[in-house]
Amino acid sequence: MWFNEYKNRVTNDGEIALTPIMGLFGGMSAGCFSTLGNNPFDVVKVSDLLLLLPSTIIVAVFGDADNF
């Protein structure tokens, strides 16, 4: 999505050839935007998983709370 739009704007819709440096910059910027967009959601998923992990270990080791 981002790289295609970048390429169209930089090459004036294909009139100018895309140089390797321009392609590298477009790919790097696409990767940065992807990381900035996905990273907050990955942090939320991992933190939720870490909150559930101790209870999962307790149940796996000791069984249900009904067994106490």
C-alpha cells in the first residue's frame, strides 16, 4: 500500500525509472510505518498473555481450585 503510492509519486506514475536508492528508501519507510502501526497492538497482546500466564501455570501444576 505505502510503497505503491510512494513509487507512483516518486516516478510520476511510471514516467521516471525507480532507482535502487529510491526503492530502498521506499521499502525502509514502508517497514517503519508498518512497525509503528503494529507495535502497540503486539505490546497489548503480550501484556495480556503475561497476565494470564501465572494462572495457567498454577492450574497446570496444582490442578483446579476445587482440589484444594
